[in-house]
Amino acid sequence: MIRLNDIVVKFGDFTALHNINIHVKEGEFFTFLGPSGCGKTTTLRTITGFIEPAQGSVCVRGQDITHVPIEERNIGIVFQSYALFPTMTVYDNIAFGLKVKKLKKQEIDEKVHTIARKVDLTDEQLKKAVSQLSGGQQQRVAIARALVTEPAIICLDEPLSNLDAKLRVQLREELKKMQKDFGITSIYVTHDQEEALTLSDRIAVFNKGVVEQIGTPNEVYNHSATEFVCNFIGDINRLSDTLAQKLAGISSSVDPAMHHYVRLERVHVNEPERPGVLCLPGMVSMREYYGLYIKYYIETSGQTLKVMERNDGVHIYDEGDEVTVSIDPADLMSYPAKGEEAAQ
């Protein structure tokens, strides 16, 4: 569907993107994830035509669109700020692209009302000025405006970042449902790891203008290709040299010279001892209660391990409690000390 081939983007002497190669499949929800300034929005703007690359090509369905004007690319765009016209009605905002295309009034009316129903905007809301709507409703207007022209692709640049946490979660669910219902190829930009893991079919993790890994949410979370991805996606424990030595003592697969990490939910409290699993005495130094699960900070072997345990309402440990913690060497993600390549 969409192929980025060896894309290089420069701003003066600064190279913002280094040889980006990405293939987005038809109907896929594909997310560009990374910290601020990593190149994800620059890549999106290269696809939409706002930025022309110094090298490389952008192809859609086999056609090179690298130098095709923005308005001819048939790509819908939802900006972070929504970029709606505040003094115009919701109806006129949605109809804007159709009027530019010089469609007949009746056809515009049918298309606007059809798309409005699909994104849960009422006839009454269509008559209101955009400024009278809530943030969530404005987001729906922005999506409706992007979809009403029936684009082949929709690009969304951090569309939920201006909303409060509760609304963000609610609209995240609606956004994924809408994308599935429309079956439209979607490229989504975010710095929010949870958002990326929840929404995406696949994720490209960016760092300093380079794609560190492309994979499913499960792949980037449980099989992080690089040390950067491992640290950026979710919370994790970096094991001390002491713990690495102890794990190397029970498993030949553990190289104590490497950097070793283990996810919080892979460390277990007060489990029965098992062959090949390191079991250590420890003490609970702090506890965070989240309802569904409990996060413990446990002092053991000269470091603090973070542990995420499901809350069963029975086995709850207090600060100062002595416990055992178990780590299976098979659950480690390990990288060369220079952090360049993963050793899986």
C-alpha cells in the first residue's frame, strides 16, 4: 500500500531522517512511535507531501507520489490541533473538502450526513459552530472531515494529545473501532507507548531520525530489537551486574558482560522454587496500589526490583515484609554493553 524507500530528510545541515524504509499494508493501523524530535512527524509530513525528501521515494499502490502536490495525493489528515475553522459550523467544516472538489450541493449534503452518523455526530451538532463543541466532539469533526472525501489513507498526528486522560482512553477505543469499520489504511503518530500498543497492528519505533524496530505490539514489547526500544516501551528493570552474575551461575545463556532487562510482570513474588529459575530473598520497600494490579518495589541483592502482581485481594504485601522474588533467565532481554544490537 505505502512504501517509503530510503527516505532522507534534511533541514539545512541537519539530517532529520536517515534512510527510512517502511511498508504499510492495505487496511493496516500503523503507528509511528517515539520521543519528541525523533522524526515521526517529519516522516508523516513526508508521506502527506508537506515535506519533500532530499533522497528516496514515497510510493502508494506502486505509484511514486514523492513529487505529487498535497491536494492530489488522496490522503486525509487529522492534525494535533485539529485545524478546524472555529467560526464555521460543523457541517461546513466537514463539507469543506467536498466544496473544494466542486461537488453538487445534494451530493455534499448526503456525504456530510452519512459520515456524521458514522462518527456519532447528530444533526443538531452539525448546525453548531465548532467552538461550541467539546474536545472529543471536535476530534470527531476532524476525523469526519478527513474521511468524507473518501481518501485511500488517513494520517493522524497525535490527535488525542490535547484531551484529558479519561477522554483519551474513550476516544482511543472509538478511533480503533472507526478504523476497523471503515477499513481505511491509517498512519498514526504518537509518543504515548500505551496508545501505540493498544491501537496498532504494527509499530515503527523511531529514535533520532532512525527506525529502531518495526513489529507488532507484542514483538516490540516482548522482543525489543534494541536497548532503546526495550527502555522506551513500557516500564522495565535493568539488572545490576550482581544479579546478572547470579543468573549466569544458573544459566549458560546469560552473559554477565551484557546488559540485561526484565519486564515487571515477569518477576514474581513468593512463587514456589523451580529448577532453572533464580529465587532471591528480598524486602518490600514500597507499594503502589492500582486496583487491578499492585506494583511493588523490592530490595534484593543490592538493587530495587519493580514487580507488577495481579491483585487477587488476598496476597497483598506491606512495606517491610520479607518476600522472595523469582526471575527466569528465559524472560530476560539482553543487549551488548554498547547497546547496538539485540541478543535474543
